[in-house]
Amino acid sequence: MLKTLDRPDCELVEKAQEAAARAYAPYSRFAVGAAVRSKSGAIYAAANLENASSGLTICAEAAALSLANSAGDPDIDAIAVVGFSFTDGAAGASRVIAPCGSCRQLIAEAAQRANGNVRVICCNGELSCIAVSTIAELLPNAFGPENLAVSRKWPALQEELRACAERLIAIRKKQ
């Protein structure tokens, strides 16, 4: 099935599959890996991180988006998601998974922030079944920065944030 993807998308899917191997999923026993590709071409991959208090669980997609943002490279053009149950053998590895609703919202906002429509590549654990769509198809009419007129303010706020951080770093270095 990977034959249907171009080389950059194959690499993205493979990085997501590799990330799934690093999942911490003792409760659901469902490993998820995600890899986002920024417009610069860099890939940021992460796995799900479960917690006994399930509300604190971090999805792989959210972690990968956070990695890209933390690296200063938030403008993404694609995300690959690979997931599988690791307790029922091949049965859990054969179904294509898609981002949950919360992750769809995070991806939609990342797409709005990047002024583009992010491609979402959903795969089963074996990479034998792949579904490609856009975040607009997975979450039509998404609520986001445009609804709150924040997108027009963010560039100025971002500069304010950077200036403040630079001042704080300068203070620390003087000490």
C-alpha cells in the first residue's frame, strides 16, 4: 500500500510507525505513532503517552504537533498516524485508525495557522491499509483562530512574546 504514496509521504508514515513502537500504553494497549512534516521538510514524530488518570493521556498527534511548535517550526503540511492494538496480534494491526476529535481540532488549528490544508495520512500498524484525506474533510467547518479574530493578532503577539523571552534570557545571563 505504501506504493501509492510518494517518497516524502512514505518516510512520514514510516516515522509514525517507528514512533508507535515507543508508545506508553499500559491501559489501552493501543499504540499510536504520529509524525508531522513541516513546510521546511523537517519531520517531528511522537507516540501516545497514557496516564492512569486518563484525562492526562497525551495523544501521539498532539505530542508531534507540540514538538514541531517547540522546535520553532509550526507550519505543517502533513501528518501521518499509525496505530494498533498490541495484545490481540494481527487483528488489531489491520484496521486503519484516524485522529480522535480533540486531535482533529489541534490539526485544524495548525492548518489555519499555517494558512493551508493539512493532509492526514491514516494507517494501520502493518502499513497495508492507508487512507489519505485533508483535515478539512475530517473536520469540516472547524472552529479556530479565525472565529475569534486571533489569527490577525497572533503575529504581533508572537513578537511581543519573543521580545519578553529575550529580555528574560538576557537577565538570566547577567546573573
